[in-house]
Amino acid sequence: MEKTIGFIGAGNMAKAMIGGILQAKILPPEKVFLSNPHKEKLEAMKKEFGVQITLDNKEVAQRADILVLSVKPYLYSKVIQEIKDEIQQYTILVNIAAGVSIESIEQTFAKKVKVVRVMPNTPAQVGEAMSCVCVNKEVTKEELQEVMDIFHSFGEAEVIDENLMDVATGVSGSSPAYVYLFIEALADGAVLEGMPREKAYKLAAQAVLGSAKMVLESKEHPAKLKDQVCSSGGTTIEAVACLEKNYFRSTVIQAVQTATQKSKEMGKK
């Protein structure tokens, strides 16, 4: 891939994406441009990744073939107003903000623009992101494939209808936080029973990693895989009964619904 990619904003998601792109060797560091208002953060990113940095958003917009807006949703309008006359007709704009629709991007630009809306997540830092993608009619199949190649470089990516983007936020965009809470809770339980914390975190994290891999690779229903672990009268079914008694599944479902609704509300502002 000979194109350049630019990032406006140097937060956690930009860092995760840049790390994934460079680790997968999709682009060399000199083809990655990054802007941010804080010089210290830029210099730290340059030291870590060797990317091109600037305080000027317009410079990144001018130089990028693919431009990722990696800023908070409430800053989108301000940033677009700043750069809308700088991007080229061929520039592919990648929107990774929760609740920011393709239509709102188009209206702010007030001209034809190629928009790809993506909901990635932070496991991009270790090459295991889950990214959901949708596009507007200005984006060609070839351009979509170029973007998909980027997101596949640090995990899995799926094209979905835009009306499912808020749900994607709840189930994959936000869910790493839910999983980290679960791992922490598992480890705390082990520590309570006398296990050293470092070992408890390793056991819990590897168990979650292996279980997720089983779901993806076996293609079996999670309930079937659960049943394989639950022996009659055993320790696991006793633990599952405790989780059910305390509304474990219902609470997780509500968490996904809550994140989804918040994403929808953000899109109305």
C-alpha cells in the first residue's frame, strides 16, 4: 500500500491503530502523519512509533490519502470546519467516533466527501481489534477494501449496516472495559482464596482469551461450550448457578443496551 494515512488526534484509539498498522507493516512510519494540540503527546508518539508529527491539523489533512478523525465526538464539527477546504477529492475520511453518523459528517462538510464510519476497539494494540465498518455512496468497492485491509491488519473487521453502529458500540466498541472488569473480578476472587495477585491475573486473562478463541474457532454455540465445562454436581455448575442467581447475564445485556442507547443519544446532539 503506497498511500499515506493521517490521524487528527493522538488519543488511545489513534495509538492503538497506529501500533497495529506499523506492526503489520501495512505502511512504514514515514507514511503515517499525526496531529494533536499537545506537543508532549506528539513527541511521545514519534519516539514510540517514528511517525510524522505536526501541531497543524490542516497539514495532516492536506497530506493524507486516508484521514482518520480520532477526536472526541463533540470536537468533530470544529475539526471538520477547520480542514474541510484542505482535503482532496480522493481523500477517504474515516470516522471512528461513537454516535457520529455519516449524514452528520456529510452535512458538516457541505460537499461530496468519501466517508467510512468505523467502530474499532482498543485491542488493536495487540492485533486483536473488532472493527465494524460502513460507508457512504461516494466510497468505491476498491476504496472500501483498502480501508478493510487497514483494519484487518490489527484484528477482525466486518461491514455492517449503519443502523447497527450504535449496537456495535455497545457490544464490541465498549466491551473491552466490561471484560477487563470481569478479569479483575475473577482475579480478586482468586486473591480472596489465597492466590498471589500476579498469578491470579494471568490465570484469569488466559482463561478469557482461550474461551473467546474456542467460540471463534469451534463455531459452536457458547451455551454448548458452557455445557461441556459444567459436569453434573461439579464446581462449575455451582458457580454458574451463583452467577445466574445474581443476574449475571441480565446485567451484561443491560450494559450493552445502556451503551447502545448512549451512542444513540450522542448522535442526536
